[in-house]
Amino acid sequence: MDEALETREKRRLVVDLRQTSYIDSAGLEQLLAANRKLAAQGDRLTVRVLPGSQPQTVLGVVGFGTIMDVEPATGAE
């Protein structure tokens, strides 16, 4: 995550979790830390998830959609 934050070219970092079937508190903390760093620079974090997946459900339950962009996307995109 740190390397992605340092090497991004745009004002937005996209984390693609479409092939991720499970996210736990450690993964959530990584997303939260990245979001904090980006927000401090006026940038955005976008997390792509498969609709109905465990990561989408967890991100919704913990309210991450209110502090970062959580974007449902198909596996083919």
C-alpha cells in the first residue's frame, strides 16, 4: 500500500478488491491508513468490490462508504 501511495500518478488511488473474497480488520486498517494519507493531501481513495461480496458487505457495515469511495464493479471491468 505504501508503494502505491508513493508512486500514484493521479490524485486518486484505486484499490481493486474484486478478486478478494475476504477482508479482515488488518485489511480495513490498511485502507483506513491509506485514506488518511490521501485525505491529508486532498486526494481520494476508491475501493472497487464485487457486488454482494464479503468485502463489500464489511465495508458497508463499518461505514467506509461515508469516508471513501466504495465502488461496486463487475469482475470483467
